[in-house]
Amino acid sequence: MSFTLPPTGAAPGFMFIGPLGWSELLIVFVIILIFFGPRRLPELAEAIGKSLQRFKKASRDVKSEIESEAREIGEGDDKRG
């Protein structure tokens, strides 16, 4: 069994996983369908969508908070001198 290292530009988390094609995604979808069943898929998709929406909102909030703090720090420096 040989072991080869990935190229230097490869991301550490995906060292041995290449890009997924349509056939791999189809296999994953079939496995999910078998595991959860057709009745639970809409609920699962809705839960994933809501989670992504909450994550995007939280990241926007954090970004705006960081930007406002940076502006306040910049304004404080301008007033001092």
C-alpha cells in the first residue's frame, strides 16, 4: 500500500477527497433518501435551509459589528490628534 501526499496547495480537510461529480451527488442523494425516507426529506431540507439562513444572518451581524467597532476606533483616533 503506497501513501502519497497531496499537492502543496490542497486544503488540509480535503486531502484525499476530490471534487464531487453528478454521479457522486446522485449516490449521496439516494443514500439520504434511503436513510431518511421520502416523507422526511422536505422537513430535512427546510431545517437545513433555516439553519443556513440563521448562519448567514449571524455572520452578517458579526461582520457589521466588527465594521462598526473599526469605525469607532478610527473616529476616536481622528478626534485625539
